[in-house]
Amino acid sequence: MTEKELCQKAIEMLDRAYIPYSHFPVGAALECADGTVFTGCNIENASYTPTICAERTAIFKAVSEGYRDFKRIVIAGRSEDYCVPCGVCRQVMQEFAPDLEVICLNGKGEAKHFTLRELLPYGFDSSWL
């Protein structure tokens, strides 16, 4: 899959976001090493704590289907700035794909590329236990 196609899948998820409180939609598209793609959107809850980010939705869908070898993820938002993953999502990415490529989009569809190690230096993993 091309990067443009993967970005488009993340953007398409913006309309599926359930965001009655923040009104801040986020879409994600996760590409596995074999080319399989899992998408996600953020899903809010009135109690806030059960809210889940788009990135974790996509990752958990993939893991629940037996996939654990991830290549890259696109995170799309509608804001002027790039939509970067929160700390919790960075930690979940670290658990499964410390070498993950992270592509963050802004509302214009412009991309900024990161490695997860750039976004989460000294990420916590089993070596710290």
C-alpha cells in the first residue's frame, strides 16, 4: 500500500469518530508487515477514562486478530497542527512495535514523519522489569 493510500484510510476514519465531548476527531490506519491494514477512530465516553484513542483502537483491533508485526501508522486530525499520539498511545506502540514509523497529518493532509523512538525516547519495555 502506498503512503498516500494509507493516509487516505486514516482520513476516512475521521467521520467515524465518536466525539460528543471534545469535538476533536482522530483517525488512524495501521499497516502490518504483511500489508494488512487496521483502522481506528477515537471513541469518547461521558466518564472520560473509558475513552480510547484512534491509534489504540487500530492496534487493539490488529492484536485481537492475531497481528503483532507493525510497519507504520498514520494518525489524522483536522487541526492546523500535526496530530501526534498521546503518551498512552506511544507506550502501547512501544509494547508492540518499538521501530514503528509514525506519520502524523494535519487538517490540510500534510504529513510529518517520526520514528517511535523519536517520540518516546527511553520507552518502557520488558527490559526494564
